[in-house]
Amino acid sequence: LMAYLEAIGYGLPQLLKDGFDTVYVSAKVDFEDAARWGDTIQAHCRIGRIGNTSFTAEFALYLSDADTLTTTGAITIVIVDKQSRQPVRVPDVLREVAARFEGTPSPSRRSDGVT
């Protein structure tokens, strides 16, 4: 997830510099097919939903030498004020770079920012 945020242009160092931090509040993982010791895995990540104070990152893991999906998952991340540790609105810059990087928002992402 941190590499993804860097790739879209708003990584953790900038988030922290802007006075924010992250708290992972929920994680879900679903087994699809086996990966074994020594297999090389490709990880795909995207922001699937942005709410008021949180966003959900969706993951898919594939065997590198095949189109075999091994795992899917999602992590919900709450944005908090770095000092108070209280939830705050997902920064507009994160919303903007995610929309630009992902293109058309997924149907699960509401444009009004409501969770």
C-alpha cells in the first residue's frame, strides 16, 4: 500500500509532513488459489472507495508466471490528525491523485465523500 501511495503521488512521507497519519482499522483476505514457497507473486493495489475519514485499498495477488489469482483482500485505513490521533477528512490531495491515477471512480466510490 505504501508503494502504491508513492506511485500515485501522495506517499506517507508527504502525508505525515501535511500533519496526517494512518490507522489500519479493518483487513479482509480471501484465499482463491494456492501459492507455494518459492513462487513469485505480483501484487496489484488500488483505492476502491474513499469515504469521509477513511479509504479502502483493494488488493489482488497473482502468480507471476501465470494468470492465477491467489488472494484478494481489502484494508480500510482511517486518516487521523498526527498530533491528536483523531479522525479527519481524507485530504483533498489524496482524493485528487487517486482519482487521476485510477481514472473513472469505481461504482462503490461515492462522489459526495460519504462513507
